[in-house]
Amino acid sequence: VRLQPDDGSARLRLVDLGWQDQQTAEARAEFVKAQLDRKPLWPVVAGELHRQLARHHFQRQETQPAADEVEKALRLNPMNVAARDLAYQMFRETEPALQRVEAALQLISINPTQANLVWDLAALLDRLSLHEQAQQWYRRAINLHRQASAGAVPAEFQHKLAVSCASAGDFAGAKKAVDAAQIGRASCRERV
């Protein structure tokens, strides 16, 4: 950092090492606060420090301070994947449905090829009785899974899609998903 002050990744690594060097959670929080008092701070570094402080508050079930810190982290660096993930964990069950969907969409926009994030959004939409929208995301997750691995799509994926189709009154779509699940199970047995 002294040799190349403009190296953002080195600066982030230095902060991370200082964080890890602290012995207690309280000492880590104090370290982060001391780092935030140092000026000038790059937005990316400040965002990461606010994320660490948000995690500290979240682990202590201090909801409002955690929410404030994660909001600061995302304002400073909207592409902070760890802060988006923390926000999603924090607001998953406590915030209105629209904010949970928005947080899930933001995570997907940052990591568009992670099938588990797409899958979580589909399940959330299904729980909100938005079955047709959920089915679009289920299908996207299934396609991502197919592209990422040469193996068959797990039958549970197809089962969730079938239940969603049946809930929406699309019994033909449900049957198609069940048939695909049975084909997937058969191909798994053949490999074993």
C-alpha cells in the first residue's frame, strides 16, 4: 500500500488483514470504526468497512444499526456482492416482499450465472403466489444448472416447478415437469 497507494485491492487486503488480526468481535468493531475515521477513504474501502460493521451488528441482532451500515455500504459500492448478500439475509423475512424481491434481483444482476440465487428468487415468488413469474425463474435456474453441469437436473427442481404449475392451474405444465423429473431420476440410476 505504501509503494502503490492507488492499488485498491492491496488496500482492501490490508484492511481485511487488520480485521482478522483482532482477537474479539468488539475489537474488530473498534478497528473498523478507527479505519472509517481515517481520511481520505476510497468508496470501495469505506463500503467494505461499513459491511463489516453491518455484519457485526447483525450477528448481535442489532437490527437498525445493521440496516444503517449495510445501506451505507451499498451506497458507497453498489457492486459489493458481500454487502448485497448480507442485505438479502437481513431483510429476507423482516422486510416487505417487494424489497426482498428487489434484493434478490440485485444479487442476480451481480451474479447472473449462479443458479442457487435464481432458484431462491423463484421460490420467493412462488411463496408470494406469483406462480407464473416464479415458473420463469425456475426454468431459468434449471437452464443455468444444465449449462453449468453435464449431469441431469435434480428431480427436486422439476418437482418445485411442477407444484408451481399446478398451483397456477397449468396441469399440462405440471405433468411435463414431473415427466422431466422422472427422466432425470432414471438417468441418475443408469450412471450409478
